[in-house]
Amino acid sequence: MSSNLAGCTKARELAEVNSLGFLRLLLASIVLTSHSQVTPVYTGVIAVECFFVISGFYMQLIIRERYEAHADWQRKFWLSRCLRIFIPYWVVCIAIIGFSLHRHDTDFLSAFSNPLSFLSNVFILGTEHIKLWRLSDGCTSYYATRMFIPQIWSVGIELIFYMMAPFLLTRSTAFLLVLTLLSLTGKAILLHDYYDPAFNFECGDGLLNGIFPLEIGIFTCGALGYRFYHTYLKDKDYLAIRPMYKRLLVTLLLATLVFAIGLSDKFPSLFRITLAYVYVTIIAVCVPFLFHASRKMRLDRLMGELSYSFYLCHLYIVQHFFSSPHGRYITFPVYEAVTLACALVIHIIVEKPLDALRHRYLR
């Protein structure tokens, strides 16, 4: 009986790691709006930065609360992350290859044209560097035609962070603060000299991201957010903070609206880049409170579980299906609905059994 209760408690704790679902699905939808050209393409770039904040928060959480106290925990952590990232990714890649063959679309064959692109498609690592080739190629289609899932470059950056996380996130808070400040300062200096490539470049993302040493400060911002949560919020009754949840969601929706409008080309580059980082800062501040308020909400957790598969499959749907003569604003709800349906199928068939396996053998 006691073992059953312990198992149920463990299952609930593991499920709570999938909270922040509304926020994660909102960010994935922002990326979708960028790729479907409903909003400026750089809104998707900043949404990815916000994903990095959340990733840092969660990695600090699971290392401290799930792994750190156990023997050989680093190996289990890395294996769990690899299973969670690669299995759904490979399934979506195989589905994309199957759809491409059915449509007699052979462009994807260019992914096998050289060893680097082939290995990047299989193992994801290196995709962020392939993405940067576009800066010297004038934003040609070279990169896009050589990746099954072009947006996977952001997950490549996350994988580098996962490799470093057991060494970084066990260090002192002072160390993380210094590292965060150094990384973000370097990023600000780089962007200060390259406003136009960052926001006016045809590809839309330019030097804003994709260089891991400058991205690490975004991840550690999230890790510091978890430490704030653990120190000041964790022991508080989550029901006491629940009324704040709706206010935070409304704040984030309003901030997202202002953010999308403010990134219009009508405004100066300095204003847009400042607004972008104000938005990331708002997300970083809200994450600990949203996590505490939503960690026991089943619907919120379900949305969080769908966010990764949503991100994986949305671009192929945007590029190859449901083009409408009535314009992108009419087609966008269709993109959103179809992508959500695909994400739900992937979650039920692939992710849910995979999570049960991971939690059974690696907890």
C-alpha cells in the first residue's frame, strides 16, 4: 500500500514538471505565427529565447529535485534528456520523409548531400551552426533544403546546454549570476554593433541567437528563477497564489500583443531590440510564479506536454499544406488546429509511452 502511494506521489511530482503549459504553447504558437507570416519573423526568434529561459528553469528543477541526490545521476539525466528529445524528433522526421515521398517532393534528398548535413539531421547537434551559414549566403534556401526540420536548430542549442547542465547548475548562485551577466553583456555588445543584421536581415534572426556562448545567459536566467522559486515560493500553499495565475496570464497576453506590434519595421531597431529583451525579462520574472500557480492544473500540464511536438511539426504544415487564396490571416487558425491535432497524436502514440518508460527506469 505504501509503495503504491509513493508511486502515485512520484507520478504527480513528475507530471508537475510539465506545467507552464499555457505559456509554452503560447510561445510555440508565436513561432507558428512568424513562420506563417502573420507577425514579424523575429517574434518567433524571441519566443525561442523565452523557451530557453523555461528550459533553464526546468533543468535546474529536475537536477535538484529528481537527480542530484542519486548515484550516477549525470548519466541518467543525459539519457533521459536524449530519449525525450530524439525519439519524437526521429518520428516526425520519418513522417516528413514519408509525406515528401508521397507528394513526389525530392528536395529533402539534399539533406543527404554531405556528411555534415546528414549527421545534423540525425543527431541535431550542429544545426545551429548550419543555420548561421545563411548570413554569408544571402539567406538562400541552402540551409532550409538540407534540414528535415529547419527550426530544430534551437533544440541543438538546448542539447549543448543539457550536456553542460550537470556541471553548471550544481554551482553556487553567485557563480550563475556572474556567468549570466557576462553572457548577456557579450550578447548586448554584439547586438549593439549589428542592429540591422539582427532585425532587418532578410532571414529575420541574424546574430540574435544561434551562438551558444552568448545564449548560455538566457538558460541561466531560468535556472536563477528556479532558485528564487525554491527559496521563496515552494513552501507556500499553491492555492494561495492561484488568484495571481489569471492576472499573470492576462499580463503575458497583453505583453505579447504589445511585443508583436512593437517589432514592426515601422519602429527603429534600437526600440525593437529593447522591447524584445523587455519581453524576455517579463517571461523570466513570471515563470516562477506561473509554475507555482499552475503545477497542479491538469489542462495546463496537457498543453505543456503538447508544446514540443507542436514545435516539431508546425513548419512542415505551414510550408506544405492548406495554402489559402484568402490570405495568411484566414489560413492561420487552420495551421494552429492541424498542428495541435498532430501534436496530440504524437503525444498519445509516442511521448506518453516514452515518458512512462523514462520515469520507470531512470527516476
